[in-house]
Amino acid sequence: MIPLPRMNTPRFALLAAILLWPVQFVWADAAIEGRVELPKARTAPVMNRRYEIVSKGGVLSTNPPLAVVYLEGQFPAPTNPALLQVTQKDMAFIPTLLPLQAGTRVEFPNLDDTYHNIFSYSPAKRFDLGRYRPDERPIPSLLFDVPGLVVLRCDIHEHMRGLILVLATPYFVLTDPAGHYHLTGLPPGKYVLKAWLDSKTTLEHPVELQDGAALQLNFP
Amino acid sequence: MVAMMLVVFGVTALALFFAQRNMAANVKRDLQREFQGELTALHAMRDVRHAALAELCRMLARKPRIHAALEDNALDLLYPSARDELRDILTSDDPAHQDSGSGTLHARFYRFLDGEGNVMAPPNGQGAGWLNATEEAQLNLKTLPPLPQTGYLTRADDGLGERVEEVIAMPIVSSETGAPIAALVLGFRPMDLNTRRATEGIRSGVWLGGRLHLPALNEATRKALADEVSRDMVDVGRADKNLTVEIDGSPYLMFYKLLNPASLFPRAFEVCLYPLADSIDRQHRLFWQFTAVGGLLLLGAFGASRFLSIQLAVPVEKMAIDSEENRAQRVRAETALELTHEELQRSARFSADASHQLKTPVTVLRAGLEELLAGEKLTAEVREEMSTLVHQTFRLTSIIEDLLLLSRMDAGRLQLDFSPVNLTQLLDAWLDDLGALPDAVELAVETDYPPALFILGEKRYTAIILQNLMENARKYNRAGGRIRVAARTEDEWGILVIGNSGQPIPPDAQENIFQRFHRGVAGENVPGHGLGLNLARQLARLHGGDLRLARSDGEWTEFEVRFRLVVPVRASTRVSA
């Protein structure tokens, strides 16, 4: 018989805590999943998932349609701002729709062989990066700290459009083309779950999240 | 002559009249064409400029910043953004710099119209070109235009009254909805046609709201013309028209044309004036020039016609005189001819009569002499003498016969009865006779002719030709000489050549040997009477041929006679062969 090594109580407790911490974390947070009924795509979806910004009656949305599902509530601003990118490639913004938490910095690298001049007159963020070439260093970047929809345009290429959805929450997710979403790691509490469909349409639903519970919620 | 001059005068005057009328019509037509041509050129220039301005506006209306300001609810950035975009084409606000270097494509102001078609006032008027409230109000449209609109704006000109500026309202179509959401209005100074080189003579202005803006004219004239255009426009209702007007006593051709058809802005007309005074002066000048030139031409024509008539009359008169002389000469000639003919007839008759009258006594004489000769009482000398006399009667008979024949030919009374004559046969016969003559024995005779040679003739006269020539060949031969007789055919001719040796005929005598009673140099010792060759030639010609002296030199003389061949016989012979 092989004798078990001896372990004193405090050391065991620490080991147990380390091993069980993720379990406790997962089990403690809530999750929501479901489906957003997306409007029909204007054209057949393409295989490479290239999205473009289209408008109908002055309403901006992506095509094929995508929705941003986010949890609205009082959440602290991020202490360590994340850094995201919206690239300009083949005369288009990639991604065409970027949801982010307010306080996030976004870089705008130019991957085309020509000048671009990104600007926005949107109330959420007015800016003009001026003309710059692909080799511009440092890569021009901006801090988005006011929630709202920012329409990105290029002063040189009038057809280019991009959207940045600045949210006051760290809990958000982009649906898949079928409208399915899955939000995890949500803190328990009472919130409003919103689904942004286009610049004029945001659906919402109040939710109450409980520890470790998984909620099923479809829009509408 | 006077009638001719009058005709020339009249025709010239008529031609001048029509030429003058034609020229006047041409001048008028040229004027119209010139005016229309200049106008067309101006309009083409204006259309090009307008197209350029419209394209400029269209380009500006597509600018992303202007769209962003309108679509992203950033109207406060609209005018500043537009100012940045329009910086290159906007003239300075500073009046001192407005005119300097501002091309026709430079805008003087710009405004935006909102969704209702009303002017969105610029934040502080700066940078968008200054307009007072009245001027700005003229830009309001009742609705937002779906298409570009052209309009004209009356503006106060500092101390100079009013001026007109051209505006283009270009709808701004939302890139998101595709519907017009606003309009960009740009104001330009109209193209000043009065300063263009091509428009020399043409004055151009704009009729707007019942007023004519044409600085070159005074106020009263402008008002009168504006009223006329207004009235004409109402009466006729056309978009363009030509009419003649009078300004300060001078006639002008006036043309007006609608500048902005189907526009939401008030209608404006382009009014062009073309002075007719110069052209009328030109016409007057032309008239007088024509009259002067015409007068000169008429005078010239008068002189020319007179000169011509004189020139023409001289030869005609001369011809008349000549003709009279010719007629007299002809009458004289005819008379002379008649006389000659009668003379000839008489002569021929005389010759014939004489021959007949002579032949009888000669025959009687010969008979008498032969009777006496037959007597036996005569001495040998008398007999010799009488024998000579008898011989002379033969000679006399021969002469008389020849003369008789010649006289018949001269009188044209000898007609040959043509039939085929075998020349060879005649030659053979004569050569036989020659052999019988006592003095011919010493002569060598060469012959070279075909076995049969048929010519056209009458045998007895053909024989006379041959006989005369042969006798000559014998008579004028030398002792022991030779005679050569040759015949051949040549085309349609049968040619007989008779040559003899002996003293040649001197060159200066050769011309005369065919004349009557001409004797050769050896004539004294040779019997003959100088009629033979003449007779032979006349007969040869009657045969349709001729006789000529072929050669006479050294010791040899040759005569050539030409007869017509019997063609049908030859032809049939050839066919049968």
C-alpha cells in the first residue's frame, strides 16, 4: 500500500480554492441565449461573410442583417481600455459593424494602396483623421467614450460606410447571420436586454438574472 | 444700229437692276445669317459653360462631408464643410477682389435649401458670399427640386443700379434614401457676352421679372424694350423670337430666348440686340456703288455697242461692194466662157468643114496625078517629080484625116465604143507590117509582152495610138538601132512601153512634144506633120488612160501608154483558175 503524502489543512484549503475557483466563477454567473428575428437579407448571403452598410429610408444596417444584443445597466467603465481595430481594406471598412464598450480605443489601419480620410459627423463622436497612407505610423486611433452610433465615412471614397456602436456595457455580443446569440458571464440582477437591429430600431426586454441561471430569450 | 444700241442699253440696265436687287437680298440674308451664326456661337459657348457649372454643382452636391452634415444631423457643420469644399471656386468676399481674376466658373455665393426648398441661413454669412434679405428671398423655392434648376437673381450693384446673377440649384440626394434632402444653390456672374470678341456688334442682356438688364442702354430705352418683350411674350407666348425694334432712331434686330425653361425659378429671357444701321448704310453704299458702276457700265456699253456696230458695218459694206464686183466679174466671165465656147465650136466646126472640104480636092488631085503618071509620054524626070507629088497627096490626106479626127475630139463628138481589145494581137500585127517595110530591116526589134493582154478601147483608135508610137520609134531611130516593145499589167492598168534608140529629145523640147504641129529636132529629115503624138495622147486619154514620155536620154527614148484593163475578164479568169 502506498502511503498518501501528508498535507496540512491550510495548504489543502488553498489548493482546493485554486482548483475550484473557475467552477465557482462559471456557476455563479448567468447566461442568456436566444434568437433575434432578423430582417431578410436584401441579397443572397455570400460565403465570405463580407458585410456592407446599407440604408433604407435613411436607416443604416448591415447586409446581410446582423444584430447586437447587449445588457443595459450600470456597469463600471473598464479600468484597462481594450484596443480594437477597424481596417480599411478594398475600399471598405472591416468590420462594417463594430460594437464596443465606451472607453475602448479603436485603431484605423489603412490596408489599401491609396489614401483614406476617415471622418464622422455623428453626435457620438465627431472626428476627422485627415488623409493618411498605409504606412502611417502610429496607426491613427481614437478613444470612443460616448455611447451612441458612430457613422464612419471616407472623404475620398464617398461610398464607404462603417458603423461603430458604442455601448455603456461590457456585456454585448453580435448575432450570427441566423440571429442566434449567446451572452455569458452576466452578473445577477435586473437589467434590460436590448437588441440593436439598425440605426432606428432597437428592441428591448427586461430580464432578471439569477446566479448560474441560463435564460432563453428571443426577439421579438 | 440705233436699235442695236438701244437693245444693248436696255439689257445692261435690266441686268444691273436685277443684280442690285439680288445683291441687296444677299446682304440682308448674309446679315441674318451672320447674326444667327454669332448667336449660335454665343449660345454654344454659354451652353458649354452652363454644362461645366452644372457638373461642378453636381460634384459638390456629392461631397461626403456635405452628405455627412445633412444625414448625420450635423447641420452646424454644413456651411463650414461646404466652405472647405468650395474654397477653390468661391470668389473672395472682399469686393476689391471680386472682379480680379474671377473666371466665369467662379461662384459668388452659395446657399443650401432645406427639405422645404427654403434657404438655410448660413451661421454668420461669412464665407458663403453675402446676400441681403431680398436677394436671399429670391432663392426660396416652393419645393425641393428633383432636378437641377437654373435661375436668375437681381442684385443691387453698388452705385451702379442692379445686376443679374445666374444661380444653379442642384438637389442633394441622400445616399441613404435616394431622395432629395436638400439643395445646393450656387450663384455665378452670367457670361458677359458684350465683352466677347466674337460678339462684336451684339449687345446682350437679361429680361427678368418685367425688367431688362442691359447696362449699355439708358433707363428709358431699357424700359421700352422690356415692355416690348413682355408684350410680345404674352401675345405670342413663344420661347424665342426675332423682331426688329428702333432704339434712339436706329433700327436693331432683337432676339430673345428663354434662358431657363422648366425651372422653378422665375422665367428669364436673354435679349440680344444687333444694330442694323451699319447694314443699312452698307446697303445704301452698295446701292450707290451699283448705280455708279451701272452708269459707267451703261456708258461703256453704249460706246462698245457703237464701236461694235461700226466695226461690224465696215466689213458688211465691204462685202456688199465685193459682192457687186464679184457679180459683175462673174457675168463677164460667163460671157467670156460662152464666147470661148462658141469660138471653140466654131473653130472645131471650121476644122471639120475644112477637113472635109480639103479631102475631096486632094483625092481628086491624087487621082489626076496618078492618071497622068499612068501616061506613057512622060520623061523619067517628070515621072519622078509626079511620083513625089502623088506621095505628097498621101501625106496631105494623112494630115487632113488627123485634123479631122482632132477636130472631132475637140468638138467632143468622138465617143469611143469600148470593148475588150487584145493589145498583144495589135502589136503582133503591126510588127509584122514593120518587117515588111524596106528601111526597117536594119532595126532590131525586141518584144516583151504577155500572149494576151486585153484592154478597154475601140480597136481602130487603139491601133492609131500604137501606129503613131511605132512609126515614131521607127522614124526617129538611127540606122542599125533597135526598138523595144514591152507590155505589162499593173493594178488595173495595162502599160505599154515603146522604146527606140536614136538621138534623144532635148530636155527643153520635151515639154512641147505633145503639142500640135511640133516637130522634133530631127524633124526636117523625118517625114511627119507634128500631129501624131498629140493625136495619140488625146486618144489615150479618151481611152481613160494617158501617154507620156517615160525617158529620153543618152541614146534611148521611151514612151509609156497606160490603158484600162478589162477587169471582169481578169476576175473570171482568176476565179476559174
